[in-house]
Amino acid sequence: MRDILLYNELAYLWPVISPPDTYAGEAAHWREALRGRLGPGRHRLLELGVGGGHNLSHLTAEFDAAAVDISPRMLELSRRLNPSVEHYLGDMRDVRLGQVFDGVLIHDAISYMQTEDDLRAAFATARVHLRPGGLLLVAPDLVRDTFRHGMRLRWDSWRDGVEVIIEEAIYDSDPCDTMVESHFTYTITERGARRVERDVHVTGLFSIAVWFSLLEEAGFEAELIPLPGDGDGCGEQLFCGVLVR
Ligand SMILES: C[S@@+](CC[C@H](N)C(=O)[O-])C[C@H]1O[C@@H](n2cnc3c(N)ncnc32)[C@H](O)[C@@H]1O
């Protein structure tokens, strides 16, 4: 994770590349899933891999929350956006806060779990932080069932005088393993100067059947809520697990 520019030196660009207001529609689905299963009340949530806290920022008016991320710079962004949230530096595979919550959220950060053992470890973390009957919500960017080798995405964004053009190409160089590589090019224009930065994110790719099987192995009764996604085949699945065992 330390080698990913976007969550380190380039973290200040996260609110430009992926602005908080663009999460409103998706967060409405998360709110509905939480309310539908936890019922009314100011439930306590933990988000693992909170990033800039953009998705979470749409839930803090109704829920109390704590948040974990492995990147100090991303954590700082979320701290500024979500001052009411307790923030902790940690790895979702082994962080232990010694607290129990009604819901654990893992948004697109779950994509950084590269192997089934990584997923098992993240689900174990969720489990130890949940009360019996608590809810785990997880939303991978991609699943093996709909992944297309060589997928290409391109988008433009600007804010406060900074413009970033993002190009992403996703390759599955070894279909026998559970990893894919996203090759990013960021063309950044700020204070009249243009520069190009490159980044490779290695993320996990699992079938829906594997998602279900690992959630059930971890003690969750799981269901899948289909989401509209971003129109490019990303973010179309929200897995919900109720801790039953
Ligand atoms: C795409 S960003 C999340 C953005 C977030 N959904 C938002 O609304 O702003 C992915 C985040 O996952 C974090 N991350 C990756 N691996 C992690 C791990 N093992 N434990 C905790 N956080 C991790 C990265 O540091 C990064 O902040």
C-alpha cells in the first residue's frame, strides 16, 4: 500500500478525483440496507478502509461512526471531512479496536484484499467488531463474473484550480490467481503547470460464489443487493452479511 501514489503523495487529489458529493446516490443504498436490517436508532458503525471518508460523510448525520485506514494521509482527509468520527490507523486484516459496533462497512477498500486469505482476515476483523446480529456491508469494485480483461476507464475532474485527467486500464495477467492490475495515468494541471504521474494498483478479483462462501465461512448469513454501479461495470454489488454464528 505504501507504494500506491494515490493514497500517499497524491492523496490530496482524492477530493478532486472522486468528490464527496458524487457518493450521495450510492450512500442512499447503504443507508437503506442499514435501516432495513438494523431498524431505527442512532446505530454505531465502523468503516474499514475509510479512504477520504466520502461515502461515510453521507451517513454521519444519522449514525455514530469510527473509521480505520492504513494510509495516514487518507485518514487525515477523512478526519477533516468527518470531524465527529473517531479515526484509527490500521490494517483491516489485523486491526483490533477492542470495541463492538452494530455495523461494519467496507466500501471499495475491500478491493485491496488480493487473496482469499486476505478476505478471510478482513471478515474476521469485521466479525470481532460486531455484536451478534450485527451487519457487515461490503462493496468490491469488481467481481470475476462480470470482469472484462483490458477494461478501460477515463474521466476528467477539476476543483479549486486543479484539473486531473484519469485513465485506467485493468488487466488480468494471470487468470489462475485472484489478482488484477489497474494501470493509472494521472494528468495533473495545477497553477498552470502540467505533469503526468503513473500508478499501478494490484487488487483482488473473486467470483460472487467465492464472496458468498467466504462470508458464510466467517459466520455471516449473506445476501447480494445489486447496485446501479458507475456505468462502467464497477461497483454493481453490495454484499450484506448478518452475523449469525
Ligand atoms: C478507494 S480508497 C477508499 C475511498 C472511500 N470509499 C471514500 O469514500 O473516500 C481505498 C482506501 O483503502 C485503503 N486501504 C487499502 N488497503 C487497506 C488495508 N489493508 N487496511 C485498511 N485500509 C486499506 C487505502 O489506504 C485507501 O484509503
